[in-house]
Amino acid sequence: MKTALTIAGSDSGGGAGIQADLKAFSANGVFGMSVITAVTAQNTMEVRSVQNIDNVIIRDQIEAVFDDIPVDAVKIGMLSSPATVETVAKSLIKYQPKHIVLDPVMVSKGGHYLLQKEAIQSLKEFMLPLATLITPNIPEAEVLVDRKIDTEDDMLTACKSLIELGANQVLLKGGHLNGNPNDLFFDGEYFHWLHGERIETKNTHGTGCTLSSAIAANLAKDHSMIDAVKLAKEYITIAIQHSLELGNGHGPTHHFYELYKKANLL
């Protein structure tokens, strides 16, 4: 069985972070493993507190997995501090996994900063060149390229800038712009638009985590990058269409809708 490893923070509400990653791995047919970088006290409305995991423990988690279990793909989410970024980067350089998908998590749906501002430069320096693919949304890309992104033309320019910063391939998610949520994939040479339709729901907690994890799962199964991205886009669209009305804030997506449908559990 193919495998995928998530290196990210834990979400006690279950909609994002490690919990969403493992659900997405399972729904997309790979065995999921995890390295927890932080523990958040979180629900659909807020992040109440965050406890960062000691970097020695983060390193040991990574080594424990790689020293025993084959890792076909890695997804990286919340890396809160410069030291954590460097710890993860050094460990991945040591083991050289074939596929690394970086979701540069910066702010929660409720507005809580999950990445320290001083860690942004470390993310650019150490993680962008290491990742096979980065999957920023518009606000995250704006921070990375240090300019506003207001139009689809701006998205094209931002993708070029991200490659110039050291990224290998980019999936820039367009959901924060007005109109339909059209995402832009750029491999450094060719652009590919992935068109979508706006789904009217507030229940989008964990969509970025879920999408990047689905891409990692598809890469683990030996899909090409563009096919992995397209399949993941289809998967997250269905998960959002059938999102769950849980909690009083931004509810989670339905990671297992298709499986539940086949099993007559809906």
C-alpha cells in the first residue's frame, strides 16, 4: 500500500490540520502517518491557544517514521517558528522523499496567526526550494511575494514570482478573489487554470489542508503532478459541496462523502 506522511499541527476540532490530513489520505487510498508540530485548542469558531512541540520531538517523529516505514509522499502544513522550519527541512534533506507538498499555513479561518512573522523568511529560504509543490491561497501568496493579488493577471505574476523565490511548482488557489474559485497551476514553464464554481457555504474549515493532502496522496500513487492536482480539486469540490453543519462557525468539509455514499451510510 502507498503511504503519505503529514507534518503539521493538530486541530482539536477535527476539521483541519493533522486530523484533516489523515482523513484525506484515507479517503484517497493511501496509508497515513503523522508528525505533530503543534497542538492547538481549536473549534469551528476560534483558536484558543497553541502549544508548539519541542523541535527535538519533531525531529524524532520524522526519523521514527522514515527509519521504519517507506514514505511515498510528504505533506507539510503548520510550521510555526524559524527553528521548526529548519528542523523539518534538515530532516527531509536527510531522507530525500520523492514528493513534498507544502501548504504554507499562516492564518486560521478565525484569523489566528499560526506562523510567526519571523518564520516567513525561513519558510522562503528552507522550504520553498525543498518542496515539489507549494499550495498557497491568495493571502498566503501575498505575504510570500510581498504584493497584493487582486486579479487573475496578478495570480499569473505571483506564480512567476514564487518560482523566482525558489519554488519548484505552484498551485495558487483563487478562492479569495471575487467570482468563481479558479486555481492556477504553474510548473515553471506552463500555466494551467483549474476552473471551479463558487459553492455557497460557510463550512470550509480545513479545505487547504485537505486539498494539499489529497494532492500528496495522488502523488504517492504515482499520478503525474497535473493529474494529482486535478484529482484533488475534484475531491475537495465534492467535500465542500457536502460539507458538514457542525459547530457555530466554519464547519468542516465531508472527507468521506463518496465512501459513505457507496456504503449507503448517508
